[in-house]
Amino acid sequence: MTTKILLVEDSETQLKFLKEGLIDNGFEVETASNGSEAYKKVYSYAPDVVVSDIMMPAIDGYQLCRMIKNIDETKKIPVILLTVLENKIDNFWGKKAGAQLFLSKSIDIKELVSNINATIRRYPVSEEYKQALREQDGADNSAQTRLNSILNDLLMKSMFSNEFRNLSDFLNYERIMVEKLFSLLSSFVEYYIAGVYFASPDDFSENIIYIDTLGRNLSKNLLSDINYDFFRKIEEHKTIKNSKFEVVRMILGKELDYEFGDFTSKIIIPLIFDKKLIGGICFYTRQDIDYSSFRYFDIMISELLTIFKMKYQYTEKEFMSVLDGLTGLYNRRQFEIGLEQEYYRSKRHPSDFSLAILDIDFFKKVNDTYGHQYGDYVIKTVAELMKQSFRKTDLLYRYGGEELVMIMPETNIEGALVPVQRLRRMIEDYDFNYNGIKAKVTASIGLTMNYQHFNSASEIVKSADDALYKAKEEGRNRVILYEQ
């Protein structure tokens, strides 16, 4: 049976030259002068192979190839793309479009014939498959209708993706980004309530679900139920220690008496990247809706995943710039900033805060005896014990070397002594074990607070340092309070 080729070329001269050469080599050839005409002839002619130019007006060769490969009824037909372009990027796009071969238009006719024969042998199209194509052409759903549908779908997907990607301009402005995201989602998704949650690399940060009610005034009890329902699902992927909701775009007015049970359809989607939870989104409605059957559901999730990943990585970069790499505690620069802020806050709104400086006893001996890796392990372990000993509202820092600092807001020195002593005992009792080497470690701690006679934050630090020095003088492994 004669091999059938659909040849697509907008240049009459080139079309005639290629057609005659292929016919002379025993092929049956049907021609088309543009992508739209070619796509319709794929159904009516049912070729064994499509040989197409790339550079054509309206629908180019890449697009034609993608359209052919995009649906089951035509994707088995092999496509060879011809071009005068020879850049790597052109080859890349040819492969991404699904083409079997990407050849230069200057190729010798015999070499072209050889490539066509090899392609047909490698990707044979059965007579049954081609017959099914011709039957599709005779159906009510014509090739032109399918072409229009595909072009409209490609346009919609492109516009859809662009709308989401425009949100990346607001990575640094979370609230603005949330409002624009809700504005976009509400333009094509049916919902009464939607929620957006951005996970943070900082385990101590608040977990906030931003809620859009489309302006409806809903009760706090209902919104609390949404908050609970959402984070219960999210906790399958990450432990949530503290969560709250924040309403966006709600207009004050008569409160609607909706209850959680009124929402008959919902979907909660955790967004995961690299095995980490980076966020989540949810929709609730009083209508019966299968959200997963939404026409652009997969694209929406893919675009959301992209924008949430960018947001998470941006936050992570900002977060890591203020952290000590070894311990995960805030670094010294952040300590200086945090102490200044706490000092002036306590002046504006008179309140107590305490500060403690911890120094690991005989740390040089640990390094000299067991090595620097063991020393790093000890510092990191002590930092983990600190995190277990203090409240979420307390601020923990690596001051430098083996010195760690704790700022305890709204806490006088007597109140601070309890967790500080607890930490000292935890370190004393802990069995340090790294690579099979066991050791016991203790720490000395100086504790102070923002007494009235201090005129600067640096004086508070010096008082804690003095207390620490005294703790070491008196035998180490103890907490010493600064004496006024």
C-alpha cells in the first residue's frame, strides 16, 4: 500500500518542489498551505506521516504539531518538522511540541525520503486508526469545530496561566497578593467561602488562613469552624501548633445565619513541593459542585503550586538571612535588632523583659578532645534544648561561638529564672552522644532584666555578661542573677 504524506508548506515554490520529489520516490502526497488547513486534512486524508514547515502565518508548525499530539484520535500520526532555523532552541521546541524529527529544509530529497521511511517504520499507523480518523471527519463534530475548540482552549490556558503568574509581582506584599488571588479565583470558581494559606519555613510563625467571604458577613463561629476544618486536613502534612484566620473583603452589615453544615460541597488542597508543605487552598459552597471536574482544575493547581513555591522560597530566603546556619536560632545581627525593639517597646509601654546569656562550660576542651564536629553537635543540641524550654513568644539567638542568648518579653527576673534553671538542668542531665562518643556538658548562665537605671540596651547586655562572668568564677554550671 502506498505511503500517504500530508505536506504542509506556505511557499508555493517549495511546496511544488517537495511534492514532486516525494511523488517521484513513490509516495502519495496531499498538500496544505497553512496549519489550519493541514489540521482539517489530518482527519479527511488520514496520512501515514505529516511533513510540515515551521515558519507559517497564524498557526505555525510547532502549534500544528502540538494540536495533532494533543488528542488521542490524532496523536499516533508521526510529525516531521522542516525549518531553515538551526538554533538549539528551535530543536528544543520541536521536541517539546512532540515532533518525531526536526530536519533542515536544505536537506537533500534523498535524505528526506530516507528519514520519512525510517519514521514510518518506527511509528507505523494502522489502517484501523486511519479509518477511525476519516469517520471522525464525517461526524457532526467537524475538524473545523475541533480546531476552533483547540485554539480557544490554548488561548484560555495561556491567559489563565498569565493571570496567575502576574501575582509574582507581589511576593513581598502578602496581603495585596492574597486580595489579588481571591479576585482572580472568584472570577472563575464558584464558592461562598475560599481560603488561602501560605506555609512558612519558620516553625515559630503563626499559621494564618486568609478567608474570602465574597463580602458576606459571616459569624466568627462559622469562620472558626472553617479554620479548624482546613488545618485538620493540613495537619496530615505538617504539625500546626498555632493557627488563626483573617478575613479579606468582608463587608460589615447584617450577619448571615449560615452554619458549617450548610456547605454541601468543599475541597481542601494541600500544596506540596519537594515533600514539604508550602501552603494550601480551600473552597466551600452551598451548591453541589465537583470542584475536581472544573475544566481548568489541573492548570489552576499547577499555577497555584508555582506561585506558592515562589512565595515559599522568597520567604525562606528572607528567613534564612536572619538565622544562624548551625543552630536554626536567630543570628547576632537579629539579636541586636530584637533587643533594641524590645527595649524601646518596654519604654513606650512600661513592662518587664528579661535577658539571659548562656555559655557552654569548657567548650574549648570539648573541641580539643573530641573535635570541632563534636563541638558543633553540642552547640546544636543545646539550641534544641533551648527551644524545648522556652515559650513561643521568647526570642532565642546564637550570640557567637558557644554563647546563646534568650530574650523573654513580659517577664521579670523571678519569672525568667524558672525556664532558665530548667534549661541548665536539661543540659546537665543530657547524654551527649555523637558518632558513638559520649560526653557530659554543662552551661553557665547570666540573667538580668530591664531595670529602670539602665539607659540603653547595651547596658542590659553588659549586666547579663557580668552575671555570666560571676557564674563562671563561682564554679560554672549555675545561673547567676545580676545584682543591682
